[in-house]
Amino acid sequence: MTTASENIVLHVADVSKSFGGLKALSDVDLQVREGTVHAIIGPNGAGKSTLLNVCIGRLKPTTGHVVFNGQTLDQHQPHEINQLGVSRVFQTPEIFADLTLLDNVMIPAFAKRDGAYRFNAMAALSGQADIRTEAEEVLQDIGLLEKSNQIAGSLSRGDKRRLEMAMCLIQKPKLLLLDEPTAGMARHDTNMTIELLKRIKKRGMTKVIIEHDMHVVFSLADRISVLAQGRIIAEGTPEEVRNSPKVKEAYLGEAH
Amino acid sequence: MFGNLSRNDWLLVLGFAIVVLVSPWTLTPFGAGYPALLQKFCIFGIFAMGFNILFGLTGYLSFGHAAFLGVGSYAAVWSFKLFTMNVIPAVIFGVLFAGIFAVVIGFVSLRRSGIYFSILTLAFAQMSYNLAYSVLTPITNGETGLQLTLQDPRIIDNAFITPGEGLPQTDLFGIPMNGYPGFYFCAVALIICFFLTLRIFRSPFGMMLRAIKSNQNRMRYTGFNTRPYLLTAFIISGMYAGLAGSLMAVTDPLAGAERMQWTASGEVVLMTILGGVGTLIGPILGAGVIKYFENIFSSFNDRILEQLFSFLPDAAREVAVWFTGLFVGEGWHLTLGVVFMLIVIFLPGGIMEGLQRIYNRLGGGSGPGAGAPDTAAAQPAE
């Protein structure tokens, strides 16, 4: 385990991303170690979401590479990146709003089991007991099991977020990317989410988390990178970042 | 292949089969109990059901599905002309060629979604229609339409039997496919298609198609390559249309280009929406209702209307006959338009939503109603 923790799961290598004249990311270099929770913080417009979009293949970097588990992701489609083991929770929940919660969680499990495409039109859903059980366990885990037959679109915003997290967790990704998982949540929901994330942390899943809520960041993160105007201005343990004068100036200064 | 369907689904298939097979008796009081109309119900039922696999499950609205219907018809008639009057090869050829055609059109059209996809399919279908009239005349026989002739080689038939006088009839191993045998052949095809559609609706594959309709982006970031899923649905749906087209040729062995016109593509969209998009039975109901009313309303003429309004004084009668005359006979499309508008405005879920509401009103169910159009017919016990 000690050697495993030295493995770099995600390496964002000198990535820049420009939109026309605007440089959203400038030479961002980031290494995420296996089994850690790596938080990315920074003021609005710092390029945090752009960074995640580059990681999942939604955006292609203008220069630089994203390397996942030793594999360069330049030519990969989003679904291929997911099949390699990267799942993402979006800032606005991306769920299957017309389907039931159970369906929402079963679908990613099928992706994990059957790959990017499988023509199983003559198999019966009712015969997929293993996937159903797995989905129910995950729903139980996030406390939404009793709503499993509801249509997902009818959930509250907080529940939608947790559902999306369940959809990612059932895939047991090697790397989970979370874009502000507690934004817009009530205190109670936030605490539930922190508890959930702590429990997952024990399972050794690597996570990159973007978060505004410092309470969440400092109670979860092993390492923190601070992004401002598309550059990483500081990186270190929570203690180091908390005491860095540069960070106070660029980011925490705003809040205090 | 036959396992894993729940007991309710088996009952549904059984019930459906019984309803279809006894329809010559049950529909007689409504003036629809004759084979020419009944087989139309079946053929367009298959067409709409197939269309619904694409539109209802994935949300991709094809506006060119009649092209596959046409290809199916042409392929079937060519099978009659070249090989045999037996309908089985004709149906196989119809489905096969429509499938191949769907691979090509689907591959190109599915590069876009939404309205652009619809326009691409429409363009392809209109292109096929115009080609059938012009450069493809050697294959399609242009305006006259493709027909059987006395000079046809029919190599398989002619190897075994000497051709009789006049044009031969389509047959199923000796049973001529006109009248009721023709209807029963179409009915069996409809029941088989219903069974297959039910399997697709209840399969993980069907679930993925629904998920694509719900949120294609999420599907991609969940690890699915959505394009092949869509293409498969497109091909399946094209093959259903090809089957419908070949059945048209089975019951009446000629094929014309007008079968591919955009109005024919539009009709199947109307049938599906009228019946209930994404429901199992809705499109078949929609097809039946439209074909039934087409038959009833288009047969009305001024003389029948005069009789109908004979109780009115002369002046009022003339007005009444003139006004209702707009909606019947040639003008029955106006009726269809009005009915369609009313349905879309008041019952967006189509006939199936209407039935669900009636069912709920009667205190029968606590189903979610409009939110889950599938529940009404498909899951009676859930």
C-alpha cells in the first residue's frame, strides 16, 4: 500500500486552454496521487471547471497533456475516458430526469459491466438481478433507497446531487471528479455529503474536488491546489495552504 | 430467447394476439371487418411501432421513414418478379434491403441531432422519392410503378411449375395471399413484431435508448458510446418499416414511388403522436384510428351528407352539407388535422394518456400518469 500511494493517478502536464483571446488555463501542472483527496480551490473564474472539463475530454487542451494512469488522453472520447475509470459529478446535476432513481443508478452499472456498447435487446431487465442489487445497495448508501421508484426529475436539488454521486460511485471509478458537490445545499445536506465522502475516502478512491465551502475542503482534502486566473499559485497540505500569504491575498482574503 | 419475460408481459402478448386475431369479428359492427382495411391496420401498426422504437425511445424524430417503406415494397415486388411468388422470401428481402438502406441513411443522419437530424432524414427520403421517379426508373419503373408482368423470369417458380394463364398471385406455400389469408399473414407479422418490441422495451438496450433521450451528455460521461446505440435503433426501426412495405406488396404486388413521399413519412409521425409516443400500444392504436377514419370519412360524399341532413330545411341543409363537406371525402385530412391539434394541445401523451386518465378517474390506479406514458398499457400490475 505504501508504494501504491506513491502512484500518480492523474497528471495534468503543462496544460493551457484558450478560448479565443481568453486564456482560461496557463501551464497548469497538477499531480494527483492514488488514494488521496485533492482539492482545487480558487475564486470564481479561476478556471477550475475548465480544468475538470479538460480531464474528462469535454474540452481538448490547447497545449499540454492529461495523463491518466500513465495513458495520455489527448485522442480519447469522453466515453472512453470514463471506461478507463474516470467519473465526474457536475456542477449542475446531470442525471436522467425522466427515469426512476433505480434506473439512474443501474445505467452506469451497465456501462461498467457491458462496456461502451452492447446490443442486448433480447435480454430482460428483470433478469439483471446482480445489477439491481448493486444499485439498491448504492442507493441505500446515499439514503435514497426509499425513493428508488420515483422519477429523478422530481427530486430536490440536494438529492439530485447525491443521486449523481451514486451514479458515479456504482462505477467504482479509479478517479472521481467532483465539481462543487455541496454548492446550494442546506447545512444538513452538506454534512451528509461530507460524511458520505469520508466513507468513500476510506475505500481508497482517488478524488479531485472543486469546492467553495472551506469547511468541506479542510475536513476532506489531503492536498490542496490553489488556482487563480488560470494558474496554480500554491499547492500543499491544508496547513501549508492555510498559512500561505499568497493564498490569503488571492483567495481567502476575499472571504475574510 | 423466450425466457425472462414476466407473467404480465406474457399475458399482454397473449391478450394482444387474441385481440388482433378476432378483429375480423369484433370490428365488423364498426364497418371495418373486411380484410383490405384490417391488413392496413396491421401494416401501419408495424410501421408505427417500428418508428416508435426510434422516436419514442431515443427521441430522434425521423421525417423520412417512408423511404424504408418504399424500399421494402420494391424489394418485395422484385422478389416476386425474379424468384418466386412465395411471400416469405419477399418479406425477407424487404426487411433486409430496408435494413441496409437504414445503415447508410442512419450513419450519415445520426451525425446530427434534433431538428438537423429530422431535416437530414427528410432530405434523404425526398431524394429517394425523386430518384425513384427519375434515374432509378429501370429499378422502380418510374411513374407507372413496379408491377408484375407476364414476362417476369420468376426463376424458382418456373423451375417447378408451368405458369398458368394471366398474372400469378402471391402465396404462402400454396395459400393465396388475398382476402383473409392475407390479413392473417399480416396479423401474425404484427404479433411477432409486438413481441419483439416488448422485448426491446423490457431490455437493458431499451433502457439505454430511453436514457439517451433523457440526457445524452450524461450517457457519454457515463461511458456509453451513444452513436452505435442510436444507429442500431435506427436500423431496427427501418427494418420494421421495410417489413410493413413488403407486406403492402404481399397484399397487393405493386410498388410506387409515392409510398416514399414526405406525406407518408409525416403520417407515421402523426400515428405515433396520436397514439402516444414511447408507449408500447399507442402507435398501433394511432395507426388503427387514422386508417379507420381515413376509410370512413373519405367514403362520405355529398349525397350521403344530403341524406344525413335531410331533416333540416333546405337553406340550412345546404349550409350544413357545404360545411361538413369540407371535412369528409377528399377533405378528410382537414378532420385529421383538427383531431391532431386537439390531441397535441389537450392530450400530449396521445390516446394512451387519455386511457390512463379515464382509468385513473374510475379509481383504478394510482399510476403516475403523464410522467410515465409506458405504465398505462405496459405494466398493468405495477
